[in-house]
Amino acid sequence: MICLGIESTAHTLGVGIVDGGKTLANSKRMYRPQAGQGIVPRAAADHHAEAFSQVLREALDTAKVAASEIDLFSFSQGPGIGQCLRVSCAGAKFLSSKYSKPILGVNHCHAHLEVSRSLLGMKDPLYVYVSGANTQIITERRKPRKGQMRFLVLGETLDMGLGNLFDVFAREAKIFPAHGGEVARLAAQGSYFPLPYTVKGMNFAFAGLLTSAVRSIGTRKTEDIACSLMETSFAEICEAAERALCLTGKSEVTVCGGVAQNARFCGMLAQVCEGHGARFGVVAPEYNADNGAMIAFTAISEWQKGKREKIDALKPNGYWRIDEVT
Ligand code: FE2
């Protein structure tokens, strides 16, 4: 089965084409806000709409398939920025109608989890999901009555996502580009000093940490603040993940989402896993950044489980939580 997946929940427009378990194409374009700004929803949606035909053509050319050869169209239905979500929804609906092929809406968080699980060949891992807006520790559980698998959020951020923490700090510290990757580069050159650390059971919070980090700007070296910000936030998630690992007794752990591209964080989690005899895995950065292939992978998996949807009933759901996925 060849599936085309469209991603547009936030800053990235992606079109991926997957044939069974093989990625044929994974094209993308990123909306870049002006210096000092976060995502402007209307501007990001305009970017995605304008780039859509180009990214679609690039993906089809790379995959060497015609649009008429696609068996299933899919799109990121949520959660995300409403105006951005409308682009992938409209695009997938148009293609599904034009070529008379089925369509599925995919939960963006589920896609991050599923692409990691399937590419790593894991059966039932503990998921540490770290992205811009979402930071959660997730497991799958079987519902006693119906026997269905549902996602269960064991712990999560009580305020902002991990990626947003780094982006906001970067903007306040006038780091450009204001992105976690740049904060990580500075952190590697810095030294640690204590900052507020908040873990409550398997939940964690970053607001106090951010406030203290921002207040340190100008009084401490930016590299040292970046180092302490990252070490503290990563340690919070590792503590919560370790607690979840002990509770569930899982033998596999994967980290997924945009911040899973951070080598230091992966190293810390791998150490936690080693201490508990659990296998740790992370997929290539291409699949942890937002991308269309993860949407297609998940749509194929859902299709094979028997999921079918009516095109007219599909609409974006900006607040679709992972534990509402059925
Ligand atoms: Fe994402």
C-alpha cells in the first residue's frame, strides 16, 4: 500500500510517501518567523498554502510515483495551530476526492510515537515524547472491556512544552536563530549552575526554571544559562521517565518528537534505561522533526487495523490529545 501523508500542525509543511514500511519521499518546507517572534498562525498557514504544490510535486518526483498511484491519503488532523491544520486537511481532501481514494486523519502525537516504534522494531515501549508544544510520558494500555489499545499519559508538563521553553529563552537572550538547536550548541560550551527544578510525581514544570533563566541573562554567561537550562529540564524529564519505567516495568523506551534530536538528552535517557536493563532507541532526526512520512506510516498502520473514515466528517481538531485517540 502506498500512502501519502501531509503534515502542517505548526511551522513545517511536510509531504511524505510511504510504501508499506519503506519511505519513498519525505519533503518539507519550514516557515521561519522574523527575529524575536514566535509562530504567527496566519503567516505560517499562508506559507504552507503557498508551498503546498511545490512540496507535493517534489515528494511525488522523489518517490517516482504518480498521484493517481497513491492508495491512501492522510493528513495531520491535530493537535496544532488551527489555521495551519486547515492546509493539510484541505490538501488531503482535495487529493482524495480528485483520485477517488480513501483518506484518514492522523493524530500528530500518535504519528511521532508510531514512526519511532515501527522503525525501531519495538513492540510495546514507554514513550518519552518531547516536542515544542508537547512533553509527555506515554504508555499504551488495553482497555479491559473492549480489548482496544489506548494511549495513557503517565506524566506531562504542567505548563509549557520542552521545545517552547528553549525557544522562549532563546528569544529573550537574543539568540538567533531562536531555536533549541542553537541553545544546545551554546550549552555544550557552558558550565552548570543550579536553577529551579520541579517534578511532581511523573509530572514536571518549567515556568519557574524559565523565569530564573531569563533573570540570569546579563548576570551570567549565556552559555552557562543555556547549559543549566538544558541540564535541569532534561533531568526533570529523566526523573519522571525513570519513575514511569519502574511503575510499568517496560523493557523498551523510545524518545520521540523534535527535542529527541538532542544528543545530550538521548544520552541521559539511555543512562536511565541502562540502569533498569531496558532497551533505549531513537530514530533518525528526519523522523523526529515534524514530517509527512510519520503521518503516512501511522495512516497505514491504522488502515491495517481496520480504521475507515468519511471524508465529509473530517475536520481539524486543534486540541486532540493523544489519550483521546481511538
Ligand atoms: Fe511534532
